[in-house]
Amino acid sequence: MQFSSSFEEFTMPNSQQRIVNLWLLLGAFFIFLIFLPSIIGLDGFDGGFAISFVSGFKEDALRIVDHFQIKEAL
């Protein structure tokens, strides 16, 4: 029985990279939601401002998390 310690045989999936990809996808979704009320003509008093505000807040939070998470994934 032969054992080899070559790097090509042992590859571990980068779970941190998958998490970063998920955060980036969510960030793109929230950026879309920021502009959605103006695209569909939703007035600010009918919930358009709330959608834009909450999406902007979440996008800012995701940007902070991504900043640190990308460093770990690389």
C-alpha cells in the first residue's frame, strides 16, 4: 500500500469562498431593491421609501461583512 502526500490528491472545498459568493449575491439583490420602487413607480408613502431605506441599510451592513470575509476567503 502506497501513501502519497501530493497536493493534487487532497483538495478541500473553500467554504469561505461560497459564503462570500452568497454575500455578494445578496448585496446585488439589495442594490436592486434600492431602485425597485422608482422602477415600478411605487410612491414613498406606499412603502417605497421603507423598501429603499431598509435595502440600503442592509447593503451597507453586507459591505462591511464582505470586507472582512473576503480577506478570510483568500
